[in-house]
Amino acid sequence: MRYRHIIWDFDGTLFDTYPVMARAFTETMNEAGYPADYREVYDLMKIAISETVKKFQAEYGFGQEVLDAYRARRIEFELAGARPFPGVEEVLTRVIAAGGDNFICTHRGDSIYELLRQGGVEGYFKEITTSAHHFARKPSPEAVQYLLDKHGMDPAETLMIGDRPLDVEAGQNAGTAGCFFDPDGATYEPAQHQITDIRQLFDVIGC
């Protein structure tokens, strides 16, 4: 194997959550009387949820009640429809079968555990870091460095995969290789690897 240790981002990498999150936000905004376009929201979500909220709050000035309604709808929609990208379970399985291990490094909170369970992939990860760990946000390498140190991983044998430049940068800032994933074909040239389908990781990892 070229990489024995795989650190995954969650939203937009392991799980196809952006369409669900964007639909929940768009419907909440429109229901509250604040016009929102799904495509615009989707593109903003791929940058960060916080950027999406900031943009629409600046435009419309809505309060906590609307945010609470969005979060409740998002949880409902995610549990009903958010699933792993095609090929995820195959890659996770093969990494472990080849003697490697999988980790998750995400800004998401405890909602990740139920989504992993519903997606049938909860048992494939050696450790998961979430917002509960209070690490500095990516591209800070703090969470990645924690995993490297705790599990004695060689950065040269470690791959950080994510759908945003900051995911790749978080790994690279800790000395790992980075893989940029975008099913729509966007690229991030500083990444050592670029994929549009999770199953392309078989060749990247060498398993």
C-alpha cells in the first residue's frame, strides 16, 4: 500500500450531505419569507455552512428562530436521505483488509454517529475527531497531528482526503499527502491526488 492510514473528511467526502443540507436551508428560508436559490445555497454549503448562514443573515437579518428551524429540518432530512458516496464502503473495507486503518476528521458534532450507523459504515473507523474535541478548524493541522501522534502514524504513509482545499491543507500542514475529491470535476492543484469518484482511491492508495 502506498498509504496505510486514511483520514477522511465527512460532509461531501464520505457522505453526500450537501444536497440534503442545501435543500433544508433553502426550504427553511423560503418558508420564512426569505428568497433563497437552491444552487446558490449548494455552492455556499460546499465552502462552509457558516458562510451560508453569514451571507443570508447579512442580507435578511433573521434571528435564532429561523436558524433553529433550519437545524431541525436539516437533522430530519439528513437522517432520511444522507448516505455514503458510491464506493465508500468498498474502499473502507479494502483498506482494513490490506492492513491499513481509517479515521475521520470533521467539524461536525455528534450527529455523525447516527449517520454512520444508518449508512452502514460505523464500524470501519479507528478514531473519529469531531467538534467535541475542540481542535482548531481546518486548515489548522491540529486534529490531524493529534491522530498522527496518538496512533504513531508515519505522515509519509498517511493520506488526508476531502472535498475542500482546507481539508487537503490540514493534512499537508501536518506532513501528510492530500487527495482532493469533487464529483463535479473541480480540481485543487496543490493536492497530490485528484479524484472524481471514491473508487479511484483504489489506485491512489494502492490496495
